[in-house]
Amino acid sequence: MRIFYYLLTLLIIFTLSACASYYQKNQAIMESIYRGDYPHASMQLENGNLKNQKRNQLLYFLNKGTVLFMNNQPEESNKYFQQADYFIEDYQKNIGLKAASFISNPSIQTYEGENFEKVMIHYYTTINYLQQGLLDQALVECKRMQLKLDKITDYYKGKNKYKNDAFVYLLTGIVYDAQKDYNSAFIAYRNAYKIYKEEYAINLNTSVPKQLKEDLIRTALLIGFKEEANQFQKQFNLQHITIESFKNTAPFVTFWNNGFGPVKDQWTINFTVIPGSNGWVNFTNLNLGLNFPFYAGEDSKSISNLKIIRIAFPKYISRETAYDNAKIIIDSLQIHQNYELVQNIDKIAYVSLQDRMMKEMGEALLRLAIKQAATARLRKEHDALGSALSVINAISEQADTRNWQTLPNTINYTRINLPIGSYHAIFQAEKNILKFYFMIKEDQTTFKVFQSPYFKGYSSSFQN
């Protein structure tokens, strides 16, 4: 009997800790980041619970790496992103916690990251390397992004909407371009163009960036693919793009991380329990067209007695960006260059959750069935304990609301080819203005990234 009381105590502890969402528990850290106080946010992460909780350690690595990235510490930032990557690669599911999650909730498991989060780790490491001038290392990170995507698609057997990433190919092309491997850059840009046109435009409402079209033409001309270049010039109506227009200049490539991606909350669905035969029961929601058969054996009768059950699932709540556009201004050359959207992480998060929702539902229903079977068996031995466990099961039905909350809402970029020299410039995101200085060196691509840590409100709406 002591074992049962011990288990109930543990369940109560897990239940109470799960009532608040992950975002609510870490609100103080996010408030520091919203203010742009990255050193304080870094200190809060050091003194907080994430660092010492094995099940949340990945989130500590991810957030620490992002905060250091925002604070312009690329070398230190990469150390944490590399630890995050090692953590994912070495992750072995803890059988004890996995089993316990079936009688409590999945938030007690070790967090292993959403699939798109695993890809985005290498976005940050790539940009960190680019800012340090380490092009070979940046290219390796781009290739690792593609390998992660291939694993995701294999897992879903190609049925997932987020299977190809146009931005990964675009970023790869930018790195090859900086290495002056224009043939490889052209191939990467062409792959990016194809995915933007055929997949991103349909699934993510993200169109082909004009800058990508220009880079596609430019690299085609540089490797002597005149026929392809002419074809793209006519198709994009960009006949003014010529090799001569880039002579005696070097590229300034800049990225803008705008706002923050969505946070997770939970929602519930009611299922009707319909008895089957030979130990089977069916969890059905006619309004959503859902039906999950489950073999319960001798426990089928007790599960069928539930009639209607409530299941909790994760959902995203968007943080709406404070700014819709930004630009680089170089008054000395009368340049006002707008950024273009290349990656909408907010929408990718929603699509990725849709990709795995059926699996999520199946696991949640299995979890509830196991809970109900355990309750029925306990009631036969001790009615009071069985009733207590029934109450705890109802309260502990919580979704896992953890996610990487310091990712940007969108990633934007632009390329400006400039004469060799030094420049005073302005980054302007609507009313937000930042003055900066940079140098353009011969035969070298200069990289810079900006972060707008602001948002104007929450919204759970998403139009696919």
C-alpha cells in the first residue's frame, strides 16, 4: 500500500507543476529578452531551473545559445548550440519517465525538440560562423540542416508538409557564393527557387524573394550558363542584371530576425467512447471525423464506462510582430534596400504540429486508456485509492507546452553589392532606428544580423 501512496504523491507533484504552461513558468526570462536586456536574461538562465533539470536541459542550451547570439557573442553562442545538437544526437529515451508519462502527462519526459527546432539550431551556428568569417564551418552546418530535414521526411514517410526547406538551400547558396563556388551556389539557389515556388507558396504563404531571383541570374552568368540566365531574366523581368553591374564591388549580406515565434498552450477535444467487440473500444469525434480503435482486453468494459473523455493537446499561440518591414539605408550612396521574408518560423511551427497531430492524438488516447485501466484495477483492491487516482488522472491530463520560445517569428534578408570602403548606415524597422558602421573588403562577403525583440500581442489564428 505504501507504493500506491508514494506513486500518488509523485503524481500530485507532477500534476501541480504541469498546471502552468512552460511560457508562464519562464515569463521573467522572456521579459528580460523583450527589453533587449540579454546579459540579465543570460544570468536568469544560469540561476534558473532549466539548467539543472535533465528533462529540460535542451531548452536551457537552446535559449542560452540564442541569448548569446542576440548579445553578439557568436563564439560563445555556438558552444551552447553545439551542446544542444549533441544532446539531441545522444538522446536516449528514459523508459522510466516514458512509462510515468502514461499515467501523468508527457511534460515529465525529456524534451527532445520539435523537428523544425532541430533544423534551426544550424541556422544559428551557420550565422555565427559567417560573422566570424569561418565559411567552411558555416557550409558544414548548412549540410547538417539538410540531413536533419531528410531524417524528418523519412520519419513521416514523405507525408509531412514541412519536408523541404527553401531557406536551407538559400543559406547554403549564400555560403557557396561567399566562397566563390558559383556553380554550387547556382544549384543551391535553383533548388531554393523551386521549393519557394512549389511548396512554400502553397503551404507557408511565402513567395520567392526577389533577391533570390537576382542571385540566380547573377550566378548563372558567372558560370557561363547564358541560356539559363536569359531564361530567368525574361521570366523574372530582370534584364538589367548583368555581370558588369557587379564589377568592382563586394557583397554586404544582412539578416533580420523579426520578433519571436509562437508559444505553446493547450486545448482539449472530447471523444465519445464506443464499445467494440472482443476487447476493442473506439474513441470517436464525429465533428472532426476522428476514430481511434484501441484494444483494451479485459479492461474494455471499464474504459467503455467513461462514455465521454477529454484529451489535452498542444497548440500554438502566435506572438504578432511589432514590425512588418525593415530596410538598410546608406545615405552616402542613396541606397534604401528593403529586407525580404525568407523563412516564416511561426507558420512552420503550425504546419509541423499538424504533421504530427494524429500521432499526438493516438499517444494521448493510449495514455488515457492506461490511466483508466489502472484506476479500475486499483478500485477493485481499494475503492478510496481508486477514487483518488481517478481524480488525479483527470487533473493530470495536460499537454506538453514546452518549446524553443526565443526563435524569431520570421527571418528576412537582403544583399547589397557595394564599392570597397567603409560605410555609415542605418537599420530601420519602421520607427525603430539603429545606426551602425561596417567595412566592405575586396573579394570578401560581409555579414551582419539584426534582431527586433518586440511583439504587439498574441493570436492563435493561422491561415494555411
